[in-house]
Amino acid sequence: AGVPARRLWRAYRVPLGFCVTGALPLLVQVGGPDGFLTAADGGAVRAGGLLLRTSAAPLGVLLFAFTTPMSDLLPRLARAGVPAPVVDVALVTYRMSFLLLDSVRRIRQAQAARLG
């Protein structure tokens, strides 16, 4: 898809962390006959399956977001039957996010210019 691997990895780390956190409890069982905390039977297979399924969704969304321009997506949403106010809110949110990022950049620049 032409997405740089480093850029994709930087965006993928956070959702992957949540996926790993959700899969870890499947590896152990609490209060079994062998002690308070033991390895669960088939826990590794279940945890691996859950990790693969849950990590595929954010990866797909990120690839879609990195490769599909909003100018292509929003008109298609309207043609697909998404109500116009919902599409308008998505467009305004998209535009405002860039204005917010620009404001943050300018504020940091001004702070650096004042040595603090």
C-alpha cells in the first residue's frame, strides 16, 4: 500500500498494547488445584488467537486511514446513505483537528522563542 513501515508501527503500537493486555489474562488461571496462579490449559492458543483477531482490526483501520484521502471517503459515505449531518460533522472534525495541531505548533514555537 506504500505506507512506510516505521510510520505504521508508530501508530500501531498503542492499539497493539491494548490487545496484548487483553490477551495476557488468558495465559493463567487463578485458584486452580495446582496453586493460586497456574498456567491455563490451552491458554497460549486462546491468547494467541485473541491477539491475532484483535490486532487485525486496528491494523486494517490504520491501513485504510493511511491510504484513503478524506476527500475520497466523505462523498462516498454520503452516497452510501450516511446522513448528511453525520458527514458534515466528520468533515468539520477533520478540519478542526488540523487547526488544533497548527495551534499547538505555534504555541510551542512561541514558548521556545521566549525560552520556556
